[in-house]
Amino acid sequence: MEKIRLDKFLSDLGFGSRKETKKLVKQKRVKVNDAVVNNPSFHLNPEKDAVSVDEQPVQYKKHHYYMLNKPSGYITATEDRDYPTVMEIFADLPFYRKLFPIGRLDMDTEGLLIITDDGQFAHRISHPKWEVEKEYFAVVEGDASGLEKERERFEREGLQLKDYRTKPFKLQLVETSPDRSKIKITVSEGKHHIVKRIMERLGYPVLYLKRVRIGSLQLDEGLETGQYRELTEEEVEKLKKQVNL
Ligand code: URA
């Protein structure tokens, strides 16, 4: 890999604008191979040289990918005047302003959200053409056992909503009781409120909704709501493969 300037390297990693990263270097907060470098135009090899900022090692990556277990009460957006956004959860990362969520979960929905700074990847994962599956766990009102016999029809034909016919979807009953049921539902489209609309139309309004999978990526059960972790290279590669990247 070609050598690049230290201030540009830091800026690419999200440590701020070039002006800001120049300042960071001049403040002697940056080390290259364990030696303080205070010259922003110092050239380094991102693949070979070890860089740290405030004693924290930084690794050169073109893009970042995270999974968040979204908590209820947060808006899936980068900014909002009235409510906390999912991006505020990432505010401790120096480059968090470059990150954004892929797709959208309702304010009261929990579960798997991918956060990245890779625009092309985000576009493909959410584009209907690639039909990336999204699996949800839901608690619904009422005894949903009657849906068992309709499952095949939904998988073949989808469901006609008031103004829209859904794509085929998969439904699985997890547990039923007279007043509420647990289900799993897998859709391959990102239409607004799609799961709630389907279940409302079938007569079983959603009481709780959590996304547990996007394509090959399963929500890490070890993540509490509100926690996030970086995706492994393998997880990213599998997702990319699904959308031909
Ligand atoms: N479908 C919904 O109704 N809500 C979500 O948040 C996601 C899918």
C-alpha cells in the first residue's frame, strides 16, 4: 500500500477534518511505531506502521461495520430534534459522525441494526432487488394458532394489505396462548411498519417487536439492548457475498 500523510490517515479514520487532525498531531497526541510524531505531513504505510492516538492503538480500515442491539425509545436516524437517536449510542467513537444506520427500525422496535460508513454496502443491503431477509421475533395480541394453516399461502403469495401486496413472507408460531402469542416472521422487504401492518391485517396486533437477523447476520444474543460490537471480517464478507460485493 502507498504511503499517506499522517493527518490524512487520521482524517480517513474519522478523527476529524484535516484541520482537526493536524492539530491532534501538533498536540503530540499521536505516535507512530511508539515514537511521538508532531509533523502532520509525516508519511506512513497504513499496513505496516503502528499508530496510536492518546495511547490507543488505531487500525486502518477503509470502512467500519457494527451490529447494535437497538433499545426501544431510540429513533433510527442520525439526527432528531425531539428524541434520542441510535447514533448517540456510538458517540464515544471518534469517527461516529461518519456512521449511519442501514434501514430503519421503529422507535419501539428492538434488535439488530447494522451501523456503517460504507454507502455502497448499505445501499445494497436495503435495496429490494437483493431481497435480503429480515427476521423478527414478535409478541402479538390473541391466539395466533389459526395462522398455521395459512403459512404456505403467505410463503407463496404474500398478503394483500389495504394499499399494497407484500412480497412472500415466512411465518412461524413459537408459542400460543388465548391472550397472546409469540411468532417469528421473515420478510425480504424494508417497507415502513411492514411487520406491524401484516399482523394488524391478520387480526393480531404487535405488542413487542425485535429484529433477530439480517441475511446471514444473526443478532448476537450476548449483546444487551443498547450495546454494540464490531462485525467480524467473516460476518462482513458473508453479507457482502449475498449482495454481490
Ligand atoms: N416492521 C415493523 O412494523 N416495524 C419495524 O420496526 C420493522 C419492521
